[in-house]
Amino acid sequence: MPPQPQQHMTLEQQRIQLLEHRCTLLRSISEYKLEHSANKGEEAILKQCLATLIQDREYCCLWVARRDSKNSQLSADHAASRGDLSEEESLALIRESLGLDQESNNALQALNNGKPVITNQLTASAAPKSLAPLIEKTGTRSSISWPLLYSSHEYGVLTIHSTNPQGFQGPELDFIANVIADISLALHVDQTSQRLRTERDFNSEIIDTVQALLVSLSPCGNILTFNQRAQEISGYSEQEVKGKYWVDVLIAPEIRIKKQAEFSGLLQKNGPDMNFQTALQTKRGRNRIINWHGSFQPQFSQGKIGLVLFGIDVTSSMKADQERANALAKWNNIFSAMQDPALVVAEDGLILDINPATAVSAKKSRSEIIGRGVCEILHGGRSPGATCPLETILKDKTKRVFETELRGLQGNYMMTISPLKKYRGKSGVTLLMARDLTEEQLMKAEALRAAQLASVGELAAGVAHEINNPINGIINYAQILKDTLSDQEPRRFLDRIIKEGKRIAGITKNLLDFSRKREEAPEPVQVVQLLRHCIELIDHQFALDGIKIEQNYEQKLPEIICNPQQMQQVFLNIFSNARYAVNQRHSNGEGSEKKLAITAGPSWIKGREYVKIGITDNGTGIEHEIIDRVMDPFFSTKTSGEGTGLGLSISQSLVRDNNGIFRIQSVLGRYTTLYINLPTVRSERESHVDSVKN
């Protein structure tokens, strides 16, 4: 029954009636919740509460407003009125009043202060203009705005309009306070229920789909739940393991005692979580390695503490990791044990890794090498604008084996370049191995080059003989024509023919010299006298060019054994090349002084005595990219028409024929040094004696 007017009741009757009214409200909420098991949310609860409260005959209008989180403005969402006003009409009046006077509105003040705001003795004429239409339409004489708060959470504000001028005092005020508390609690419970339901559904979905083992345990360690993944890994169904002690199911028999002791130690730490790894024996008797994460969780229904185990099967990954670790350890052992320098280089030329031998040869620490450019470390830098051949090969991703000088490693090396598919997850890398060419290895390399040059010599001899006869005929016929003609113009062309023909004849002569067997017998020679004799031949020309010759010979050098005419040709070839290089570099008259430095001193190679001659010029130098080719036949660094490309090839061949060793070092733009080691008479005599004994 609707509540009776309060002015005809005693105070006790009012309290009883209000208590009944509150019970009706609570019952209505409860029944609504039971009826709508799907739970439509707080919107439905608020509507049901308004529909119940509006049954009070003194209440003419009720509405709920909530604060906008962005601008803190109130927005009315639900309303209930008596009489002819519909909910839509009531909301329109309420929203109009809020729009006209938001700041002084009782509902906003109640929310801001967290306390109810009561206004009695309201009339349309005395009320603010914003409330006049609402008061006039509903017959309002008093109102109360009460914030809906629970646990510091704001659910909105409830405003009740009454036709009683003194409607909210005494028992009525106590009733409203209890009603507000009931509604706030109902909203809080609904929100909590919604959140728990969402979490439960989400967790259930995770448990069903996650590729991990989820096992919940009772405080005694008995298995309560066993998810699908745990069943797949172990081979046991949930029914088979439910109620069993977890250690008997989740840990292999041979390690149960050990793992139980470890687990007890983890429990004694009193931490909220624990992590451990163990082997699980499947139903078929196979072991799987599982990483477990244990978390203590409250069991609200029993008021006890249980343990949830979250497990990841890492058997496959551990096997792969172990194989990868073994392979990496094997590689590191081999890489570190290599006695020759080895480097792993990225496609852009940056050094990623080195072995200890590289640091020793480069005379730098590992940190000084890693991350630097390969050309900088191996070659000691590059000339401006020059392209490093190593970097070109790295970009081509081709396998190469070649002999080269590496100034950064202080020696000559046989370089092997091998592209790698991947190195520590990085693609496009290359392994560089530099085998140090010892004197024995250098001799083998010289023997190989000698064999190659012998083949070239045989070919050159045949070609030279074929060319020599017709070119002599051309020269002779041109000379005859020149002698018979009186006109100067044709004679000028014939002069050119004769000049170029003689040049070709000179080339063929050099080829024949290069290829023919030399029968001249070696003899003891004072190397200083031989050098000085050669200098006398070129001293005048060097002086005209302004080239200073510096000589520095050690005293009492032993005699060498060689063919002096052949060695004179070698030295003159070298001096000619040096003169050309120095003049090229200093052609503009600027820069340092033109110099040619000649040294001679004793040296020992594999127990044999030699005299080492060094000839250094401060000319143009030779690019590192071509230094290995300058002794090849027909290769020349001079401009077209200025060189045959045979000078150094012939010189090297002559030195080798005299049992000597020929080496070249150069830095582009700075210097070129040629080293010639010639055996002494004493070492040749000892070598001959040893060969006779053997």
C-alpha cells in the first residue's frame, strides 16, 4: 500500500511506515536482481529504485544526475514523476534547469560537498528562475539532493521533490539517509559483481585457451583443478589426478625428494610468489621440463589459502638452446684457439668479433678493434677517395683467397674470405682469416709465382719471336722509303713509323730477355760498389730533376754472390721507376724534398746469411688495391705509352735467378720501398756443402 500522509500520523507511526517503505524498496531491488539474472547493470537498478520511491504520495518528482568526468558538469539520466508528467518531460525540465543554473544547483553542491542539501518552503515565485518551471509543473514545496557514495566511489546524486513544505526532517530524513545508503550499496555490489564476473569470464577463457599448464592446489597440496594444457602435456585427465598430491603427479620420481626439499625452502621464505623448474614424467614415462610459477591465492569460499601453479613446457626450447650453446661453445673454442688472425665483419665493413691472435698481430686491445672499420684495422687506413678492396668483396659476398700485405697486422698474409649465413642472429656477415706467410710460406709463394712466370715467359718468348721478324721488316722498309724520298712531309710520317717500330722492337727484346735462360755465372760482388756504380750512371739525370740521393750502408758488409750485370739491370729498373714516381708527386714544385734513400745491411733468413738492400723513394706510392699486381708482366702504373709493364717483372725474375728475395712495400701518397735480399758468399758456400752431404 502507498504510504499515508504524515501529518495525520504520530511520530511512531511515521517511523513504522517509513521502515515498511524501506523494506519495500529493498525487497524490490532484491526481487529485480533475482528476476533479471543477466544483470542489466546500475541503470536498471536506479530506474527500479525511482519507480519504488515515487509511490510515496508526498514525492512528486525524483531524478538522478551524474557528473561528467571531463568537465564536471551534471547530466540527468533518470527521472520519475507523479501526475501527467512522463519521464521524458520530467528529464527535459530537469535538464533545462541544470543548463540555466549549473553552479548554484543543489545537486551539484551536494556532490561537491559530499553532504545532502535540503531546501524547504519552495514556491515558483520565490525559487530561482531555472527551477520555476519544474516547481510549477510538479507542485514541489521542498527538495533534498543526496550524493550516492560508497567506499569513496561516486555513483551520482539523487534529488527528491516533495509536495510537503517541511518534507525532509525527523524520521523522514532518517529514512532518506537509509535509502541512500541502500541504493549506494546496491550500486556498489552490482559494479563489483560485474567486475568479478568479467574477470571470471576472462580468466576462464585464458585457462581454456592459454598454452600453459594451470594447476590449482589445496593448502595440503592436493590437486583441485588441472587445465586442458596440463592434461595434454602429462597425458593424465583431470579426473585421474584430482585429489592426488601434486608432487606425485608433477615431478619425476627420481628427483621428487630433491625437488620437495627445494620447494619446502621456497615456502619458508614466505614470499607471495615462487619460481622453480622441474621434470614432469608423463603417463607414457617421458620427461618434460616445466618452468613453474607458483602464486598463493585466497579461496574465499573456504576461507583458506591455496596455491596456483602456472607452468610453461620448455623441453623443446631447452634442447634447442643446449644445441645452440654447444655449437656456440665449439665455435668459440675453435675461434679462440686459432693461431692466425680471424675476424667476423659486417656487410658495411665494421668488425663484429675477433680472436685473440688478431689483437696480438694488430698490437691493439679487443675494445680498440671491435666496432672499427676493417680497412682501418687491417690496412692502417686508406687514401682519400680510394675504395678498399676488402669492403668491395664483403659487399659482393663472394669467397676469395689471395695473398696480400696487411700493414695493420705488420706482415704479409694469405687472406681467406668466407661469407656466413648468420652470426649471432645477424645476416650479411663474413669471416676473414689471415694466415701469416712465414719465410717458408713466402718461399712457397715465390715458387708458385716462379712457375707462373715461367709459363708466361715461354708464351712471351714465342710471341716475341713471332713479332720480332715482321717488325724488323717494317722498320727496314720504312728506312728505305725515307732514304729514297726527298719530300719532307712523307719523311716525317716515316720517322714516326720507325720510332714506334723500334719501340715495339724494344718490347720484344725485353720479352726475350725476360724469358731466355741466363747462362752467366754468378761471382762474388761487393754490393756497395755495385750500387755506387749504378748511381754514377743515373746521378746526373737525378741531379737535373732535383732528386737527392741518400746512401746509408753498414760497414764491412760480406760479399754477395750474384751476376753483377743482372743485378745492375735490376737496380737501374728500380731507380728509373723511383725517378718517375718522385717527379709525378712533385710535378707542381710543392711538397717535401725529392729523395731517394738507399740502405744495405746484413740479415738472416731461416739460418742463412743475406745482405738486405732497401731502396725508398718519397714518390706517389702504390695503391694497396694493386700492390699485389705491380710485378705481373705487362702491368704498369704509368700513363699509356710511358711504360711496358715488364720492368718489375724482369727485376723480380733476375733477383730470383740469383737466389734472392724480392719484396715491395708502399703507402699511397707517401713512399715506396723495395727490399732485395741477396745471399752472401759464405751462405752459398755452406748451402753447397749441405747439398753435397745430403
